[in-house]
Amino acid sequence: MGMWIGRNRKARVTYGFDEIALVPGEITINPNEVDTSFVIPRPGDQEPLRLKIPIIASAMDGVTNVRFCIEMAKLGGLGVVNLEGVQTRYDDPEEALAQIAKGDKATVTELIQKLYTQPIKEELIAKRVQELRKGGGIVAVSSIPQKAERYAAIAQEAGADVFVVQSTVSTVRHISSEYKSLDLAGFCKKSKIPIIIGNAVTYSVVLELMQNGVSGVLIGVGPGAACTSRGVLGLGVPQVTATVDSAAARDAYFKKTGRYVPIITDGGMSKGGDVCKALACGSDAVMVGSAFARAEESPGHGHHWGMATPHANLPRGTRIHVGITGTLKQILFGPATVDDGSQNLVGAIMTCMGNVGAATIKEFQETEIIIAPSIKSEGKLFQTVQGVGMGTR
């Protein structure tokens, strides 16, 4: 396992989405007859939560708000609202969002930091959850580990269905003398709703997180379009390898306990092909940000910024312009009016499943995968030169 990178030091070779391809199956299935559903287990003997599609919208302020998540639920997916973003700092966050969208490139990070110094209003946590509940569908919200116990209690009381605990890197054994670390096992045991935690990228950490009672694990460190952690910290594992390793942990945990805990590949997927590859590599669902920031319903006005962009001392995200290309329904189900794979994500999943002969996501996870770094450029010279189709970035 691995190659020598110098004297007495080895490193593993790892892979991202652009370096692999999926092999067509020996049988094919009508895409309209495949099952793309995704299940989130709930504590105890409660019936699991079921989604029609295996796609979750990231808890990022340029992507989700109450309006967006309600529409996402109507379409069969799930959106997550960030309880530490502008939605809980401002009664009407629209002005702050507009300022970020209009901000000058050279000073926008400083502007975002300033806007996020406004204190979180706990009454807005309950208000946003109640607004989501009124809109129908599954209600999901998130926070960092340090605020999880307090905010989860408020959200659960207000009617939340899922609570996401998210940080750059999540582990069970977090050491700190400055603040109390989250007792994950105790937190999950007390919760009456599913706890999804992230982010992780290694077999051992994913396995340990599952052993502490979580209902899902987010996979990915630094691959997001607006994330700069890999540049700032030099940290991360490409998403194909991270997903495969995490899926192995999930399967080992299921074999030992009989409890199936889904993994959710988070970040690095802006096109349908990337989403298909993540699922085929073993993921049960995907969490997407930048693709949804391009929807008319998203609150970022065609802009998208990383969750750690507001950090006061070490920002690990940036604001990017993604533009608005269509409605959320178009991005999920088409009809696509662009040729780069950024619209009709569900159609891409269904068509790919049909072509590899997978009737369910579980069968899709068994797809043959090849290492093929030339797969996107082979025969695509004109597209690359002209910046169309697969030649776009």
C-alpha cells in the first residue's frame, strides 16, 4: 500500500472524481424503473426518514434558507439550514446576503467576517425551524460541535427532524482545554432525532463515529468549490478514496452490529457525472453546495461562500461567483438548458444506474470502477478548445 516519496517515508496513491470512470453493465435497465430513494435511520424503533432522491443541499448561507429548503423538500430531497449563519443572526438576512453578493473581490472576506460578528439570536433558531415545519417536508438544521447540545435542544423542541453536526474535521476524541468537547455518544443517546456528523475521510474515524450512535456521516475534507482548507491547511483526501474507505467502514460496522449507518459524500460534485461516481464508490447519498447556489431559489444571488469564510483568524473559504442558470427543479430534474452536466442531476443518476444495470443505490455501489485519468479529455479536443460541454470547468 503506497509508494516511496523519500527515504523511510511512504504515501498512498489516492483518487478523485476526474481520475476514475464507471464501466457499463452486462445488462441495462430502463432509467425510469430504477429506485433512487435514500433512508436516514432514526433512534430506537422509530420508522426511518425516507427521501425520494439521494441528494442533500449543504448548510451554506449562499445555498439554503427556509424558502429553498421547502422547495427542496417538495422535490423529494433535503436542504439543511445553518443555525450559525445569517439566517439566525438577522431577522431579515436579505440585506446581509445582498452585501456579500455585491462585495468587492479584494475586501469581501473581511466584509463576511464583519457581518458574521452579529450575535446569534436563539429565538431565530426556533423561528426558522417553525417556518420550515410549516412549509412541510423533513426539517434539517446544523451547527458546529461546540454549540450542538444547546442548539439541538432548541431545534428539536421547535420541531426539527434531523440535526447535523459539522466541522472541518470531526472525531470522537477531540482534545481541548479551552472548551468542553462534545460527548458524541451521550449526545446521540439523548437525542430523539437523527444526528448526522461530519466531516471525516478515514476508515477508522468513520467507524468510531458510527460506534457512538450517529445516524449518518458526511465524507469530505476540503473538496467544496468555495472551500480553501486544502490550500490553507494542506489537508484532505480526494473524494473517491475517501468515499471508498468510508464505505468499507460502514459495511464492517453493519456486518458486526446489524445497524446500517449511511455515508454521505459531501463536496466536490458540481456535475451529474461526479454525483454518479460518488454513489458508485459506495456513498448512500451526496451533499451538494455549488450546484444549488446556481438555482433561482438560492439566497446567495448567484454567489457561494465556504462555511469557514467568516472565521475571524484563519478563513478557510472564499466567495465565488457561480451565476444563476435555472430553477431548482431544473437543476434536479431538468429539462437541462446547459450542456455541462450541471442540470438534471437526478436524471443523470437514473440514466447512469440504468446503463450499469443497477436497480437500486445498493446495487449501484457494486459498479465496476476503472482508473481512467484521460476519460474526460479523450476525443474532446474541440470541446476543450471552445470551452463547451466537457471542456467547461
